Amino acid sequence: MLVWTRRGRAVVLAVFAVVVLVVFAAPIATVVAAALAGRWTGALPSELGLGNFRHELSGEQAASLSVSLQTALLAGAISLILGTWAALAAREAPTWWRRVTDAVFHLPVAVPSVAIGLGVLIAFNQRPILLGGTKWIVIVAHSVLVLAYAFSAVAAALDRLDPSFRQAAESLGASPARVLARITLPLLLPALGAAAGLAIALSMGELGATVMVYPATWKTLPISIFADTDRGRVFDAAAGTTLLVAVTLVVLLILGRVRGRAVLR
């Protein structure tokens, strides 16, 4: 319901600000404060410094950050390629087949990520496709989890495309491959960039499925954060979480700039 009075709008904005502060800002601020703290025995942290960050950026913890970034980029690329291909193929298929494809690609969203991890572990832990104990089983699990979001973003963008562009190109003799490369994909660039960003962000923070499949040689940062918390090293876990959020934001900003330049071209 619309609020027309000045007092009503002020109340609504105040309530919204409180919700944002309590639900979003306060937890993030608490994590950052804990990441900087050496001790926290009172209302506020004490012995502030960067020691926790130095620990997280050295040795095994730094390797976990690198593993998370590599996994997210690879899983994002795989999901974007497969999701785009599936969305393009489903667009030309009959309605019933399109509905089946949509249901299959959205299935990972409807089940717990732990179930996806267990399924991947069982499916790829024996021949002929033996991925257990390698980094690729983690990448496959992440790709399965984020594939639905890439598919949804591209499929929604395809539904909004004006078919007259493709029809004009086809009437001028352009082949299907040329129409795809010169018309459809350039028009999909904003959606492709958004899908890639969402896939990478979700992969960077994924924990449930990763716990089921990761080998000791390919431990992501969320796994390390969980291990720190489980051992009572809360300040180290907070520093790792802050780094995870910061790196994810940097990657998303870079993708946003690349997408913006591509759209302008």
C-alpha cells in the first residue's frame, strides 16, 4: 500500500533503515570488528590490529583463498557455457520439452546442497569417471549448484529479446551460426555478465556440497573458515570471512566493468 503522508513515509523509511541495520549492516560490522580484534571480552573488541589478516594471508589459508577463486572462476565459466547452450536449445524446442529442461536445470535449487554434494561424490567416485580425491570433483559440484542460476538468467533474457533482429538477419541470408555470433550473443551480454557474477559469488561462498567432496589438497576458503570456527579460532574465521567477502566484491566489480565496456561496444 502506498504511503502518501510525510510522516508515514518517514516511519516507513525508519523501519526500513532499522531492518537493514539489524539484518545486514550489524552482522557484517561485527565480523569485521572480530577480524581486527585481538581480544573481545567486553562490549567492544580490544587490541585491534591486522594480525588475524596476516595469518589468513599466509600458508595454508592463503592457498584456500586461491583455491576458492580458481574454483569459482572455473565453475562460473562451465555453468555459463552449459547454461547458455541449454537456454538457446530450449528456446527452439517444443513447449513441453522446454518445461522439462527448465525443471531439470532448476532441480539443484530445490534440494539441499549437501544432497548435491553426496550425489556428485557417489556418481564420480568410481570408474569410468573417477574424480574423487581431485579438484575436479569440487568444481563439478559447484558447477551443478550454480548452473540453475546461469540458465535462468540467460533464458529470461532470451524471452525479452526482440525477434525482429534475428528475423531481419535471417532474411538477409545470415546463417544460424552468424545470427548467433553477431546478433543473439551480443544482445545477451548484459545477462551473461550478470549470470557469471551470480555464479561466481555463489561458488565463492559455497560450503554444504564442498564439505562432502573436497580433498585435502583442494580446500576452499569456506572450508577453512568452518574449520577455524570449529576449533574456536573465531577471530581467524572472521578475518577469513572478511577476505572472502572483499575478494568476491572485487571480482564482481571487475566483471561489472568488463560487462559495461562490452555492452558499450
